[in-house]
Amino acid sequence: MQDVLIEMSSAMRNTTKKIVREPKTALDRNHMIGSVASTMEVLEIFSRSDEKMIPLQAFVEATGRPKSSVHRMLATLVNLGYLEQPPGASSYRLTLKLWRLGLAGLRGFDLPTVARSDLQTLMQETNETVHLSVPEPNGEIVYISKFESPRSIKVQTQLGLRVPAWCTATGRAILAYRPDLQEAVFSRPFTPLTDATETDPDKVRAILKKVVRNGYSVARGERHPEMGGLAAPIRDHAGDIVAACGIAAPLFRMSAQFVLQHVDSVLRAANSISAAMGYTRNPKT
């Protein structure tokens, strides 16, 4: 079974009042209508601002486009019902029409399906068993997807299995960022599962702080005496930690070199799944 200590990505959402321009990415210009792309660029500015109302000049500065062009795009979005401009105001705000579109996009959107490709890639890169876990309100985690290692000696787990979050890698990757779950977990005494299980609440809190600080975490033999693991958190569109993924390996393979060798793959998988869930890091100012 899986046993892991985590260290997770400490990149929190960095919202600022100033809206910065998104870095340009490679686009397939042969399959784009420029006016549509420009209009979507204007709409996406709302996702990079913590303000409900955004003035015209902020759109101009963020897009780098002429004021007249930006004004026409905003006026079009107002006429189509995607934006509102209160009477006498020079600022704009979103309407619920986009929210309804977002709900339509969420239909049939389930995490195991979204994560499948990245989990499979992680297994292929590391040759170890890969897990996807989600939290329960009582502070446990549940394994909802896995890809088993092709090795003859490997970690095997059961889908649907519930295990404590405080002594497992994927569990700690979630718990470190969820005060609501920590409240449930620390309200009960910790029962050791192996000789290596950390049961001192202060030390567990220190481990969770290290998860946030270092960006990934390693657990060795805390839930099962012969298993260890490495995990990282997964964020949803709002930047909240909703799951974690990681690799599980027999303890004899869990050396310091093992962690250094595979941590980038684990973080890359978690970040890719987060992006597929709609999470976007705000550019730094």
C-alpha cells in the first residue's frame, strides 16, 4: 500500500490590483479568427483580477491594444449579455451568462478522467505505482485512481481505500493546505500504524509546514512498514487544493536519490492536472 510524506508546491495564488499582461504563447494562426481571440483575451482579464469592476483603461493596458478597439469589444460583450456596464460608469463587470457557460463545461467533468493521461505518463517516467487521492471531510483520503508499476516488486493498493491523511504522502499534500481538514484531524489522537509513524501533533504540524515550504514531501514507512511515497497537490480552477497525486514504492527503493530523481516528474504531473482543472497561476508583477 502507499505510504508517503509530501512536499508540495507553495505557489499560492498571487492576486494584485494591477492587471498584468499575459506572456505570449505560440498560437496556430491558421486556425484562429483574430477578432474572436482578441475578445477572449479581454474576457480572460477578469480571471487575473480580484476586482469585480474593471475600468476601460485597465483593459487597454493589459492587452496593449488601441483604446477604440478595446471599447468596441467591450461594447459587443455588453450587447451580448456577457458584461454589464452600470449607467454612467466607465467600468465593466461579468454577468451570470458566463457562469452558466462554465456550468455547461463542468458537466461530465470528473477528476480521474481529466488526470488519466498525466497519471499514466508519471507511471511511465518513474516505473512506480501512481495514485490519485481526494480528501474526506473527516480527514481521511480516498484512492480514486491508480496506475500500477510494471515492476515485479511494487506497491499495490485498492481503489476506494480510505486511509489517514496525516501519515500518507498524498494525504499530507492535501492536508497542508486545508485548515478545515486539519481541524478534524488534530481533534483526535494519532494512533501509530507502524514503528515509523509520527504521532506527535506538533511534529505533524511541522511536517505540514515543510510541505508548504518545500513544494514536495516524502514519507517512509509511516502507514505500511515496507512502503514509501512522494506526492504533490492538485488545485482546481479557484486555486484550492482538491486532490493529490504521487508515486508509491517499496521502502528499500525510497532513498534520497530516489526523491531527487522523481520529484520533478511528480510536480509536473500535479501541475498539469491542475491546469486541466482550470487552475492558472497569476503572472508576477
